[in-house]
Amino acid sequence: MNRFPGLAFMALLPLITSAQERFPAIKGELADGRTVELPGHSAADFVLIAVAAGQRAQPALEGWYEPAYLRFVAKHGLFAGAYSAEVYFVPLFTGANKAAYEPSLKRFRKSAAPEVADRVVFVKSDTDEFQRALGLKDRGRPYFFVVDKEGRILHRTEGEFSDDKLEAIEEVLLR
């Protein structure tokens, strides 16, 4: 009989946590021309990264802008002040879509609100390995990742915005 069952669990804990999937580093450009690397070294405890791997995913990604900004950045919501999180939206420009990079960035610079502009990271580098590592199979859907300071993916979801998905993300941030 094991008198200290918690010790067995504690011995396995490093193996469990090291097996968590990590978010691969990716560099991109903000609207003001600065280069940023995600997930990077944030002062926040968590980084929420939303990725659109294709042009068809763009409208669904844009549907997340306002609710995610209000909840996680502007801190609207009952528990919003209980955690610190950075939020980034990442459109990937791949293949033939790379030609749309400059026009999209110029259009965004003219139309984006400043508080949103600092949260959109444009990426046009070769992203095949990045997409494979994250399992981004459907280029028509946006993918969302909650990443901790060590780069571990704590939660992932995909698709159109819904209150249920937003609340599931917030639950992870409150743990």
C-alpha cells in the first residue's frame, strides 16, 4: 500500500507537462512596420493567438476581433480583470495568396482602429512547417490557441466566433 499517493503523481508531473504541444515561433509584421515574434516574451501570463491560414478564413477571424478585444484586452466581463493575456490575430499569406500581402497590409493600415492594429500580425514567410506543426488542415477556418509563458498550448479551438468558445477560452485563463 502506498502511503504517499501524491508523491507518485508529483514524480510523473514533469513528464505530463513536457508532453504538452508547444506553439512554434513565427515572425510577422505589425501595421506600423515593426517585426514581432509570437508567442514571444510577453509580460502577460497568457497569449491568445488566432490564426487564419487562408483567405476564406478571414471573415471568421474578423468576427473574433471585437469580442476578443473587449474581453481580453479592454477587460469587459465579470472575470476579465482576474487574468493577464495578450491577444494577436495572425493572417497567413501563403502560396498565390502572398501577392495579396502588400495590398492587404496597406488597406489595413488605412482602416484599422489603433487599438486593433497593434494586435494583428501579418505573416508571409514560408508557413508550411508552421501549419503542419499546429495541425491547420482547413484553410477556410480560423484557429485559436491559448499559450502560456513557456510556449505550451493550453487550449485550442477553431471556427466562427461563439460565446461558448469565448467562455471556454476564458475558463483556461482563470485556472
